[in-house]
Amino acid sequence: METHTNETVQRKTLKDEIFDVLHKRIIAGKYAPGEWLRQEDIASQLGVSQTPVREALDLLVSSGLAERVPYTGVRVAQLSADEIIDSYGMRLLLEPAATRWAATLIQRDELDRLYGILGEMKNQVTLNDMSTQRQLSREFHLSIVAASRNTLMIRVYQAVANTFPDWMLYEVMFRRPELLAESLAQEYAEHKAIVDALAAKKSDQAAQKALEHILHLGRDLEGLLLISGEMIKEKERQAMASIKSS
């Protein structure tokens, strides 16, 4: 097991290793929302030069965990309730549509990759695995949207994914670890139901399972991040009205 871990690290670039360290710190709540990520301090802490740290910070920004403020620096993302709700509403619209299209277009190798991601996620069961779990979950959803073959939707979804506070949901697990097992089991079951429907090329079922999964995330936003339940329900009503009229 030890040899395998070392081999994995050796295949990564230095910027990727630094990204992983910072990613885990954010997921674990060691950096608070809005906290500045000082390039010089991080380089000193990790015993590396500032260049790979700067590159790792760029990766954090592109992944949605951090934001760059012109002429000031990079800080951990601090999303407003309105931004979170808007992102949630867009996911309600985009993911069922993308999943429906993917059901008719997805290839065998893409399905194999999705099942592979599911297998990896099933093995990530401890608090220390949460940053890896988040990255795998994001890859899972992006892979399904990519299988829709809709270039514009893929670009829009990537922007939406960067404003959805999934990392904040995982961070809660460090403060309330009693939620971990049940949450991961439900997430796995919902993900698998989506992939099984895709594999069966049942477009309506796949879209419905994707919608149910995002709606469950809405309950997490309310219960774990304390986002207004009424705001969430109103956004859901708007999204459902749009889906029915399309």
C-alpha cells in the first residue's frame, strides 16, 4: 500500500501536489471562506518556490475553491446565498437536460469511466478522503455533461459548477462526522442510479434520477449550509416551471 501511494505522488507535478495540499486544507476547514492564500507564506510552509504555488493557486481558482481579486491576491471563495441559490437553480435546469441527451449518445468507454469513478468513490469513506471524494464527484458530473456532446452546455455547466459550494458541504463533514456514512451511501446510490439508467439508454429515467439527485443537494444546502428553505423552494418552483414549459 505504501509503495502505491509513493508511485501516485511521483506521477504528479509539484503544482498538483501543492493543489492537493491546499484543497484538503480548505475541505477540512483549515482555511475559512474569504481567507487570503498568501503565496509567500504557502511557499515557506511547504518548502517550495513561489512559482508552483502560484500555479496551484490558479488551479484552485479554476476549480471554484478560490477567487482572484485583481491587484490583491487569491482568497478562499466566499459565496453569497444568492450566488449559491442561482447556481443550484442552473444545475436543476442543466443536469437533467444534459443527462437526457447523454443517454442516447454515451459511448461504452464513457460508461466504463463512470463506473470506474463510482468504484473509486465507494472506497473514499473517511474524513481524510473528503477532498478526493469531492474531486471524483465533480469529475463524475462533468463526465456526464461532456457525454451530451453539447459544447455550449459543457462550457456553461463548468462555470456553474465553479459557483456551487460542494466543497462547503464536504467541509461540514469535518464538523459533523456523524453524517458521513449516511451521506456518502446516499450519494453513491444516487450516482449509480444515474449511470445504470444511462447504460440502459433510458433517457427519461436518467433525467429523472439526475433531477432527484440535484433536489437532494438542495436539502443539503438548507440543512447543512443553512440556506433559506424558502429561497430554495422558490428556485425549485422556477426551475420546474421552466422544465415543464420546454
